[in-house]
Amino acid sequence: MAESTNISSSSLTTKSPSRSWAGLLVLILSPVLVSLLVYRLDDFDSAPYPDSALSLDTIFVPKHHGHVLNVTEKLGNGILSGPEDIAYDSESRVIYTGCSDGWIKRLMVTQSVSEVTVENWVHVGGRPLGLAFGLDKELIVAEPDKGLLKVTKDGEITLLTDEAEGLRFKLTDGVDIDQSGLIYFTDASYKYSVHDHVLDIFEGRPYGRLMSFDPSTKQTQYLEYWSAYSLLIFAMGEGVECITSKARKVGSVDNFVDSLPGYPDNIRYDGEGKFWIGLTSGRATAGDFILKNPMMRKIIVILSRYFDVPITQKDGGVIAVNLNGEVIGLYTDPGLAGVTGGVKIEEHLYYASLAASYIGRVNVTHTDNV
Ligand SMILES: *[C@@H]1O[C@H](CO)[C@@H](O)[C@H](O)[C@H]1NC(C)=O
Ligand SMILES: *[C@@H]1O[C@H](CO)[C@@H](O)[C@H](O)[C@H]1NC(C)=O
């Protein structure tokens, strides 16, 4: 036994020391080299966001309800799969929402949540996102892949537009309509589909567009490329749409509100001086770090080709902002993620979420007195 040990140890020492060092070095370095090669060869090319787009400060929030699920009533619980946007018809008191199963569903606003019944109204297919009523109460629907659709009161579906400037839409997302009936809408990305929208955010290039569609001339007009941050397309894009139609700011796009305490999505005006902005998730240090760091974004995208990379979202909710862009209320919960937007109807805030199977309702009367 002792002999054999000796032999093996002597055979070790007979090897050239430089060769074994080289072997060790290759052993250690090869995963690094392979990783570098994979990194260099991968054509995913993430770009930096401008500093101004990623402020690390957060805006002053005077009133924060941080456990909004405690006081949430759930409408259509278990029946609405990932409601994304809400359009409210105040005449009939009916809420319309687009679900992940391709249905536009509708429900009547009632005093008691237990009386709410959900109706499968029209199946547009795909994954309907933004919704807004046109002048004749037709429902304009942004379906990411198909484009901008019109659904008449009788449920007849027509395609209004699916391309501008020779580029087909790939992620038709937000929609709003001004008093003249002109439709403003966004294609959040002409490169990535709705299933890959995270890649659009991770790449950080201006693939999003704000456009208008004139129902009388059937003209689609491109208004603005969202300079370098399509992240803000989901976010500011829709917001400016809303501001465009309400405050007529077309052509002078500026930051209406930034440094939000979460990542914004749909924005809706309530006709009473407040914008209600969905926050898909609260701001996390890790999320901010990743967004600020294009190399990190690329590494995560490459890793995600081989492994499940979890993206944790929490503290989603809705923030209310006045016409000057000052926060007047924030409603979040650690258990809320993928919150896409909120609409104020009478005393309540109704909010929708990609991760929920209901529309949430919260009494926000006190916000009015701020
Ligand atoms: C709200 O819910 C959280 C977590 O479930 C709990 O810790 C908290 O005490 C609740 N607050 C109220 C006011 O019920
Ligand atoms: C909403 O809350 C206010 C008080 O904060 C209350 O007066 C009102 O009745 C509530 N509305 C509903 C519909 O529960």
C-alpha cells in the first residue's frame, strides 16, 4: 500500500511542473473563457438607458397605503384571467376588461361584490391589452399581435391598423381617444412580442412608437419614437397619450412625473384632476441595478436561455398623481405584482393585474380630501 502511494506521488512529481500549472489554469479558466465566448458571440445587444430615465430618487409620497389587499374587494374572482386594462361605460355602469384567454369580459358595477356577474362579451383572441371607448361607444382594443381593433356595440370586430412607416406593430399596447375621436395608441415594441416584452426592456432600445389613428381618414400617423427607453413606452408612452388627449401636449413630450416608487404601466385620467398609474412592481435595488447595467442585462438574458431566471415582483399597486405631477396617494401591497392600471369609478379605485384572477376594488374616498 505504502509503495503504491509512493509510486503515484513520484509519478506526479515526474510531470513537468509548468505543464501541470498550465493544466490547472486551463481547468480554472475554461469556464471563464467559454462564458466570455458565449457572451461575445451572443447577438443580444443591450444598450444603456439614459441616466435621466433611471433616477434613483423616489418622489415624495404623502399618503401610502402599503397593505391594500387587506381592504380590497375582489370582483369576478377566479373568472377574470389576468385582466390588463379597464374601460368603464358610466351610462350602463359596465366595466370592460381584456383577459389573457382572448376574451373581452364585462361586468356591472354593483354595490355588493357578491352580486357581480361576469359575461364573456367578445372573443378577440390573442391577448387584448389597452381598451378605450370611441365616440360611438365602440370599443377600441390594442391586441399586441393583431394591432388596433374596433369592436362595435354588437360585437363585430374590425382591424383598424397594424403598421406605420412600413413597420408592422408587434406589441400594440396602450390606447386612448381624444374628444374629436382621434385614437392615440402605442406599439410598445416592433421587435419583441408580448411574450418577450421583458427582452425589450432588457435590450433598452427605442423600438416603441406613439401613433395616432384617424377613424375618418383611416390614416395611421407616427408621432414619436421613444428615445432610447422603451421601458418608458409601457410607462410614459401611455401616460403621454393620456396627457395628450386630455391636456393636448402632442409634440412637446416631456417628463410629466418621474422617480416613481415602482415601474409604471397604464395611466388613466379620472376627469377630476387625477391620473391613476399602475405600478407593475415596487422599485427594488436589484431591479434598478439591472436596468442601469447593460452588461448585467445581457448576462441575465443569456442565462435565461439555459435556466429559469426568476424575476421577483412585489409591492405593485396604483399611484395617484395630480395635474402638476405631484403624488396624492399610493396604494400597494407586498402581495401585488403585475398591476397594469387603475380606474377611479365613483368612490372606488378599480385595479387590474396580469397576475390576478379578479379586478380589485378599494374605497379611496379619503384621497379626494387631500
Ligand atoms: C394587513 O395584512 C398584513 C399582512 O397580511 C398584516 O400584517 C397587517 O396586520 C394587516 N393590516 C390590517 C390593518 O389589517
Ligand atoms: C367609502 O368610505 C367613506 C369614508 O371613508 C364612506 O363614507 C363611504 O360610505 C364609503 N363608500 C362605500 C361605497 O363603501
